[in-house]
Amino acid sequence: MTALHLLNRQTIRRKVFDVVQASPVPLRGRDVARLAGLGYKQTIDALGSLLDMERVERIGHKQTARWVRKAEPKPPDPLKAFLLQVLTKRQSEGVE
């Protein structure tokens, strides 16, 4: 592959990613393609790549899938982490 071809692939993924991120509702593949100004095949390939990279999520199955932005991970709960650390330490020391 040439450098121009790789750059073009990244640009297509970026366009698709921006459309999905900007949408407040789940979109069908054809809607993403229309909003990004791309062909359907290009869009589906880009969405598949973004799904593999865990940048977007798919709701549903083939032909009925909707695409949404990846949910923000919840911040860790400090109390839960502390209790887990204390319990792990107690178990390793053999204290009950």
C-alpha cells in the first residue's frame, strides 16, 4: 500500500468516527454513509475497523444494526478499590 492509500483510509475512518461521535442518537450504516458523504461499502468497512479498535459500539445484528459512540468508562470507585486492597492484604497475611 502506498502512503496516500493509507492516509485516505485514515481519513475515511475519521469522517465516519466524527459522524458517529456527533450524533446524539444511534445511526444506521446508510445514515452514517449519507452524513459522511461516503459510499456504503467504505462506511461499513470503516465502522468495522472502528468497532475492532473499540472506538464505536454496534447495537443489534446485521442489516438492523445501529452505531453509537463508545460509552465513557466509569471512573474507578476509590472506596471499592481501598476495600479490595485491604481484603487482599488480609488474605495474603492469613488474617481473618
